[in-house]
Amino acid sequence: MPARRDPHGSIEDLIAKKARLDARIDALDARRQEVRKKNDDRLKWLLGSLVFDRLNDSAALRDFVRRELPDRMTARDQERGLWHLLFPEDAGDQP
């Protein structure tokens, strides 16, 4: 007569397998989020670089940046003088 499998051993095996699968899912999800963040950061850098390079070529772009950038700048950005790197003619003005 064939030996019967212990039903408790089967459940324990399934629980262990589920734990391994959950760990793999978590690892894949973390990797996917990391790749998404890197792509997002790269796009922001590329767009910022494009705007920075074209800033002196377009009055409309320059006006847009002059109007919108101050709301995004922190006190630390202002202390570092980043505004004056973009707009040296504003030597006495703070955004």
C-alpha cells in the first residue's frame, strides 16, 4: 500500500513556497520602482538641461522661468545664488 503524505507537511511546504514567492515579488517590485525613479530623474535632468541651454534663445521661455521658478526654489537654493546664475542682471533682486 502506498504511503500517505502527511497533510501538515504539505501545508508547511506550501507556506514556505508562498514566502519565497512573496519575497521574489517584493524584490521585483522594488527593482521596478527603482528603474521608474531612475527614468523619472533622467527625464527631469534632460528637460532641465534643455531649458537651461535654450534660456537665452527665447524671451518667452525666459519669462516663463522667471515667473515659475521662484515657487520651486528653496531657501537653500536662494542662499547658493542659483537664481543669479540664471539671471545675473537681477543682482539686487531676490526671487
